[in-house]
Amino acid sequence: MSEIHIIWEGLPWFILVLIRVGAVFFSMPILGSRSIPLPARVGLALALSWALFPLVRPDDALHGSPPVGQSWGLAAVRELLVGLTLGWTVNFLLAAVPLAGQLLGFQMGLGLANIMDPLGQQQLSVPAQFLNLLALWLFLSLNGHYLVISALVESFQWWPLAGGGSVGRGGWGALALGAGRHIFTSALIVAAPVTLVLLTLQVALGIVARTVPQMNVFFVAIPLQIGLGLAAIGAFLRFFAPWMARELSWLKGILSALAGAG
């Protein structure tokens, strides 16, 4: 009952905590997916906010008056922006995988064979869907969700409730540009080995078409591209887990950089 009394006395502060936690949960991968029932996401956000509130509540709020009116509204908008920033930063990490898969699907001739991604609610090619699900599984296996929750807890030290931590000039903007470049760089790293194999196949088929003009190269190229592309993806899967581990290290670094930019 004492925890309920504390939350009731500081309800405006608790709602601010809930806004930040809910913004992270609704914008990050997996938990932010529409395939997860809304009551489950809301309940999880409430449970974590309940657990965090006694730890992150400002000391001066214990016997002081919480923000009201316009000041509370501005604080709520600030908490929403902080939570969305943390959640979208995680999306930057995983956005490279569908991009690389779409590139591979186009190179393999599977660009038109799209299926619905239940997590991202978008149309993806078969290689992109496979790599996306593998990336999400590795993200959970390597405790990426723990990293996000840890960053969420530490964010209350970086940007206290209704406190300091305003964005400096060139702070978050420079980090956003760097994260955008990182998406395309990571996508090229994932897709480069298989793309190189398929490019070699295209060159070989071009030589065959010039030396044996009677042969219908297009009839042979389509199944050969698909088969060789799938074999190349399978051969290079052993390097996918180390790549994800490096990406999680990058995520930890950019979250720390966000703390310094605040």
C-alpha cells in the first residue's frame, strides 16, 4: 500500500515516467509491432513504470509541488520526445537488415515475390523477411532488449524528469545524420558478399551469352540466380551473429553519445 500511496501523491510525476516508458515501448522493434496486442504493451509499460517510479522520481518532488498546467504539458512533450528518440535509435540498428534483404531479393530475381512482415507491417521480399526475422532473433538472443531497458533506466539520469538535458546545437542532429549513414553502410556490409557472388554469376552468364549465342541464357539465369543466391546466403550466415554483436556495440555507443548530447 505504501507504493500506491507514493504513486498517488506524485501522480503527475508517474504519468511523466509512463509517457517516456510508453514512447520507448511503442517505437522500438518487436514491442512496437501491431501484432502484439495493445493491452499487453500498455500493461508492460505500466508495470515497468511502476517499478521505476520510486527510483527515478525527483528528490524535490517528494515534498514539493509537481509541475502543473502549461509547464506539465511541456514536460510531457519532452518525455515523449526522449522516449521516441530512444526507441527510434534501436530501429536504426535493425533497419539495415530489411534494406540489405531487399537489395538481395532484387539481385536474385525475387523482388516481386513480396510477403507481409507481421512485425514491421510492410511488404518485404522473401530474403528480406528471412534476414529480418533472423536479425530480430539474434537481437533477443544477444540481450539487445536488456540493453534498451538499461538505456531507458539510465536516461532518467541523463535527462531527469522535467529537468535539464536540453538538446545542444548540433547534438542530436549530428547523431541522427551519423545513424542514417550507418544504416546504408551496414546494409552494404550485409549484402556485399552475396551481391559479389551474384555479380560474378552475371559476368559469367554474359560471357556464355557472347560465346554461345544459340543458348537461351535468360532461361538458365533465373533458377541459377535464385539457387546460387540462397546458397550464398546460407554460406555467409555464420558471419551474421558477429555482425549483430558489433551492431549492439554501436548501439551502446550511440546511446552513450545521446547522453552526452543531452
